[in-house]
Amino acid sequence: MTGRSFGRAIIAAAAATLALGLQPALAQQSVKIGFISTFSGPQAAIGEDMRRSVELAVEHLGGKMAGKPIQIIYEDDQFKPDVGKQRSEKLVEQDKVNFVAGYIWSNVLLASLKTVADEGDTIMISANAGPSQIAGELCNKNFFSTSWQNDQTPMAMGEYLNQKGVKNLYLVGPNYAAGKDMLAGVKRTYKGKIVGEDYTKWPSQLDFSAELTKIGSVKPDGIFIFYPGAHGVQFVKQWAQAGLNKTVPLYQVFSIDAITLPQQGDLALGTLGAQEWVNDLPNPQNKRYVEDFKKKYHTYPSYYGAQSYDAIMLIASAVEALKGDLSSKDKIRAEMKKANFKSLRGDFKFGNNNFPIENFYIQEAVKDPQGMMTVKTIATAVTAAKDPFADKCPMK
Amino acid sequence: MLAALRTPRGAVTALLLLLMAALPLLTQAFDQRYLLSVGTRIVIWSIAAASLNMILGYGGLVSFGHAAFFGIGGYAVGILSANGIQSGWIQWPLALGVAILWAALIGALSLRTRGVYFIMITLAFAQLVYYLSSGLEAYGGDDGLNISRSRFGGLVDLRDKASFYWLCLILLLATLWFSSRLVHSRFGYVLRGAKSNELRMTALGFPVFRYRLAAFVIAGAFGALSGILLANDGAYVSPAMMSWVKSGDLIVIVVLGGIGALFGPLYGAITFFAVEEFLKPLLDLLHRGWGEYWQIVFGPLLVIVALYAQGGIDSLLGRRHD
Amino acid sequence: MDYLLIQMLNGVQLGLLMFLLAAGLTLTFGIMDLVNLAHGSLYMMGAYFAWTLIGWTGSFVLGALLALPATFLLGVVVEVVVARRLYARDHLAQVLATFGLILFFNELVRAVWGPEGKSIAVPAFLDHTVQILPGASYPAYRFALIVVGAAVALLLAWLVARTKLGMLIRAGASNRRMIGALGINIELLFTLVFGLGAVFAGLAGLMAAPIASVKIGMGDDILIVAFVIIVIGGIGSIKGAFVAAMIVGQIDIVGRAFLPDMLKTFMDPASASGAAPAISQVLIYVVMAAVLVWRPTGLFGQRS
């Protein structure tokens, strides 16, 4: 027994070494990009949307950057920071990728930052998460964002509520870091009265009856929520079931999107949200992306996907500018910093902390002519917005 | 000593330890840095599993909240580091002290219960610590906390991967040595006696409760040690390190390696992390895209281990003599 | 006053939903001495079965009624293939094996139904609110939840107190060896009880689906709460599970609806709204620990 299993272990080890040994040869010819997202468990739908967009981007690039084949290695963070960190470590140390992109969750990004950007000296692009720490004191020359800083989207919503003259507001969000960031964000800009503020259990709360009953008794002019993914579905359903959709309008960030709308359906009709990208933004690259995405996957892309597509295009712009020569990190960083690519949201510039300076729009949940739920742009909330933590970043 | 090497268990263990001691050199020679990272993780988790094995394996006390000690050790280091205290000479003893106090408190309450009630009450206390740490907004709350690694003057630089690995390995050997001394002491006999027949041990006049509490506290301290190392490995702490799933993983490792076997935690951790690293690529080799569903295979594998391999990997190495 | 009443009603409704899940768990636990972590997976499978069957039949009621036997069959398969091999084993092996089942079922659902969640709409005849007091209305579907939960509680009370099966369950919870001495087909009894537990889990899952969402791992989140309930109530006791579910439901609502205001009477508002969710999140664990310290086998558990 012992002898046999030991023999097998040696064969396995030899096979693994062989497989690993083959990789450097490939690496010289291809542009290697590691992509971390959530591909299993309850949040896998977001990861799937991102992967589809990455694949579409590769397709649009003809599978090549500066004549070199693109190799994408997907890794699953399982929605856990320590696993995300391990997978990032693998991408940097074993696969020796040129870039690491992805990251839905702030805590996964924070756990991986040191491994990739500091100790691994590898360029890192967040296609979603934007914790305040990385925009501020932990900002890093190897880190770029194609999304936003957490506070920005709710701040844009606050501005819009001021413009609209909403006099008082009830805030509800989950009791974890991003939830607190989002509620704090709207409070930064909203000038009306906050008549209530509830934090719910995360991620296990499935019932919002207590909060909705409170809201029903306070009768505010509006509710502001942040509930990403499946939780957004639950909140919107229960808000409508309680009859509040007829009396109290819902304003949201990251809670009603292309991933959740098929489940929220008619209940979400007419709700307003803030976002830096909307599927109907009128630029040619966005039209092509949305059309091709719908043709290929028979559904609308979400902002998670659009930001991932942009991450690949940002990388492509730098690789093309350097004619495929990735030997100098300084040169790559300098090219990335230019943001010289056709973003789906339209052109933007990076701030000193490598976060985009960009517009935010207000979108309404509507039905398209085919009867499919989607969102459309109805207003521009803020233009060329810079995040509030950039001043804390020592980079100039 | 030499005689022990002639048994399969002795030979395999000796070879394994030799290989582990040489790992940093091997990974450098073959340019496989990542394997050293995996190795470090295996060693740290082995310490945690060994600490759980002290109460679960020898005492029969199924704690479903052992990952809380990961967190206590990790956060003690993290919070001190965030407040500018970087010296490991201060951080580590303090972290162990906090863990000992906490273990004594919850041990005294939990050990009043038996069986499933014990499983659940240890889980409850772990959840308590978990949510408490999520609420520490000054220290990152849910996002966790990026820290700088503990400093030990010129003695050892934890930023150097090889040195850190060797330090962890030495601490693992120390943990196993202590564990073996413990089991073969009078203390260990009482603990194991109480596992198989509590009434008899009580009737013989042994204060079983106090023995168990002592074991619980010792296990907590070694659990916190692994937490300290884990925090230094990633230079990061977060509430996720003490979620109930991590406590479950620790139980899986102990059972996989062999309950109550001295080197069981090490075998278990190696297997657990090897599966995590290699099952996915292996399935992808069979058919592209299958790798993503590796847990469809891993789940039933756990069922099979639970049903048919109670002795764990250790039992494959022949009968035990202890 | 209205406000207080409605919040209490919310607590009752939540408690009854939890009771549905906890009832099956405490049954299998009490009679077979099985720690079944995969009970949450049966809850999830009930919801997914219902989603598919409602899609086929076009009717919520019909789909739900068909999903129950489907979950029963699944429960029987799980019992025959895995669970029955675990009864004689220690809790450790049970935790390990059923933990493996959770992983299996979660990924199976992803392979079969895809990663995106599913939605079950509230049936049209319940899709409105009911005026319960002047100026206070309540969603009709939540009333339906209360009715179903209460009906199951009554059914179980009758089952346990008045039927032969109930007698065996009571006997099993207090003295497992006694059932064997009664000369009945234990294997069949165990399979039936496990299947029955699966039906309750599936019912809880499909009833929760219209207010929550049908998603991978939906059972894992609330499984721990269900365990807390049966431990507070005392393992094997249906009455205990009911009482504990009611307590947990009310604690949960109090923590969310009243605690922030209560804290504000002696704290500044900012720290009160920060502390309240943290406290309400751990409240049930504190209560459980306190109950166990006071009574180590729960409120209605058998003394060993």
C-alpha cells in the first residue's frame, strides 16, 4: 500500500513539474493575464458576466495584443479573501502573468494587494472593487482601477436627489464595510434630511420585514439602498410586496442591474440608480460591445462586465504602445497611466491615485421593445468626478 | 530511533520531514516559488490542526469554533501593528495571553455541555468573535486589515519567504513534540481515559472537568500561534479567517490525517491543500471546463473519508503503537 | 401600538419559517441521532424543484404541491445512499460527511440550473396587502406563510402526540434502544422520518422563495440559525423547536426594530446606529450560550 501510493505520488509530482516546466516557453510569446473573480457559490453569476465580457474583449482584439497571443488564466476566489489571495499568489509566482485583473470584492482585493502589487511587482487592475484605503493611503503605482471608488456612486446619487428636490431620505444597507461606505457616500453629498438609517445582517438576512415596517411608519420621500447581487433581488421584492412601491420611491446603487433584473422583473420598473456606465451610452465602442454581447449571450451585460472589458482594453492599449515589449515595468505603468483607449463609458483620465475621473449617470429600470428588463440613461448626475480620498494618496 | 525508521510510518515521516526541511532550497533550485507559498500554508495549518487534535483527537471534544483562535492570534498582532507596535517580542506573547484568557473563559462555559451541544456552543462563541471583528471599524471591519510583519530585531526577517517558512516549520515540530509529550504524560492518559469513559475517570477521583479545561486552553494557545503565523504570512487579517467554514476545514484536516495520530494533522493538511491545488487542473485536463466543478468531486470524497476511512491517512501507514 | 403589533407579527412569521426548517432537523436529530448539515441543501433543493415545476405547470400551488414529493424522494435517496450509514457513527463523521454533501449539492445546482439565481413570483391571489388595522396593512403572502407554518406546527403536534409514528419519535428521542425492542421495521421508519424531514425543509425553501431569492447556498446561510433553534429548544423536541423558533423570531425583530432606539436613550445616535446591528447580529448566539450554560441540554431536552 505504502509503496504503491508513494510511487504514484512521485509520478504525480513528476507530471506536475513537467507541466510547469513547459509554461515558461509559452510565456515568452504570449501576453499573460490572470483574472480573479467569483466563479462558484451564490455570487458566481457576477463572475460569469465578467468572464463573458473578457472573452468578448479578446475576440474584439482578434485574440492578439501587438501580434502576441493573449492568454487569460481565470481563478476563482470563492468569495473569500484568503482564497483570493492564494489564487493571486499562484498567478504571480507560478503562472508569472504580466497582469492580474478582476476583483469584485473589496476584502479580496485588499487581501491580495500586497502579494500582487508590492511583493510580486505585477500590474493589478481592479474591474470592480474600489475600497477607500487603496484610493487613499494604500495607493500603489502598480494598481489601476477601471471602475470607481466605493463612495463615488452613492455620492452621485446624493447629488441627483438634491437636484430632484427629494426632501428626506431613509437609508438601508448591509452591515459590512462596503455597505457602510455606500451609506456614508450618499450622506457626503445629500443635503436633505436623513429620517432613518438601518444596517442589516450580512450576508445571512433574508427577511426585511422589520425595516420595511419602520419605513412604512416613517413615510419618507425616498429610500436609498445598497444591496448587491441576490440581496438586491430580495429587498426589491419585499419592498414591492409590502406595497411600498406605490408610496415610497426607491433609489439605489449596485442593487438593480443586468444580473438581478431578470429576477426582479416588473417589480423594479421605474426605480432609479446611479452608475458610471449604462448600456445605452452613445459611443461606437459601447454600441458594438452591447450588441455583440446580446447576440452571443442573449442577455444584457452589466457594469461588472463593462468594467472587465475596459480592463482588458486598457491592458491592450499599453501592450500595443510598447509593441509587445513588456520588459520594463516603468514603461508599462507610464502607458497604463495615459488611459489611451476607447472606454465603454467614453474617454476618461486617471487621477493621481490611478482611479478614473469620470461621469456618473442616473439610470431607470425599464422594459425594452422585446419585453426584456433593462436600464436606460435619464440624466447625468455629475461630470468628471474625482474620488474624495485621492488627496490622501502620496502619489502625485 | 533507528528502529522507528524501519516501520513504514517512521520511514515515510522521516522522508517527509527531510523533504520539508529542504523545501526552500528545492523550490529555489527548480524555480517553483509558488510551491514554497503552498508549503508555508500547509505548515501553518498543520499547527492549527495539531492544536485541534489535542482536544478533538485525544480528548474527544469536537470544537466547531477553533478558527476563532486563528482570528484572536491574528487580530492581536494586527491591532498592535496598526498601533505602531511592530516588535514580535511584544506582539506574540500578548496574542498568546489573550487567547489563553479567552479559551479559559469559553472553555469553562462550554465544557459544561456534551456532544452536539458542545459542538454548537463552541460554534456560537466563534461566531461571537467573528461578528465582533467585523464590527471593528477602526481596524478595517469586514474589509480586514493590511499589516506589516512582526519584527524580531536582527534575529529573523519574516519578509524573507524561506526564513519565514523555516520558522513555521520549527514551530510545527515544537508543537508536535509538545503534543507527543502531553499525550504520554499522566495528563494525557486522563484526557484519553475520559474520552472513552468519563464516568470511570470521575469515579477514580480525577477532576475531569479541570483536565479538559487545561487541554482546551493549551489547544487555544497553539491555535492562536497558527493565527499569528497566518497573519504574518499574508500580512493581512480579516474576519473571514475565523468563519465557521474555516473551523469546518480544520476538522476535515484532522479527520483526513487521522484522529489522534501525532503526525495526522500534517498528513491531513498536505492532502487538503494538494486537493485544493491539483484537483481543479486535473479535472480540466480530463475535460476543459470541468475543473470549475471540482467540489462535485471533493464533496463525495469527504463523504467517503467519513464513511470508510475513519483512521485517515495515518492508518494507511500501518497500526499505531501508542 | 399598530407599529408594535405589526413588528410582533413580523417576528411570528419569521419564527414560523424558521420552525419549518428546524422541525425536520430536530426530527432526524432526535430519532436517528444524526447531525445533518445537509438539511440546508434539502431546503435549497425544495426551492429549485418548485421553480422548475412552477415553470412547467404554470401554477404556484400545483408546482409547490409537486415539489414536496420530489423533495421527499430526494430525501429518501440521500438517506439510502449516505445518511443511513452514518447513524451508528460519531458526530464527527456525520459533520464531515454532510459537510461534503453541502459542497456537492451547491455545485450540482450550479451545473444543472446555472449560476444566476431564480425568482418565484408571489401567486396572483396572494399578491396584495391586507388591511389589518386602520392605517396598517400587511402583505397577504406573509399571512399565507403564517397559516402554513401554524398548520405544520399543529400537524406535527398531532403527529407526535396522537399517532404511532409520534410515539416512536418520542421514544426515540428519549431512549433510542427502546425502539429496537418494539419490534418494528427500524430501517423503514428511519427512511420515512428522514424523507419527512426533507419535505419540511423543502416546504420551508419553497415558501421562502417568493420573499427571498432562489440561489446557490441559500440553505447554508440559515442552517446555522436552525441549529441554534433546535439546540436552544433541546434536541429532538418538536415543542422545544417551536418555542425556540418563536423566541429567535422575536429576538431578531426586537434587535432590528427597537434596539437602535433603545440604545439612543443612553448613547449618541451615531454610535447607537453602529452598535445596534452588531449587537442584534450576535444576540441569538448570546442567548444560546446563556441557555446552554443554564440548562446544558436546552429548554426541553432530555437529561442524559
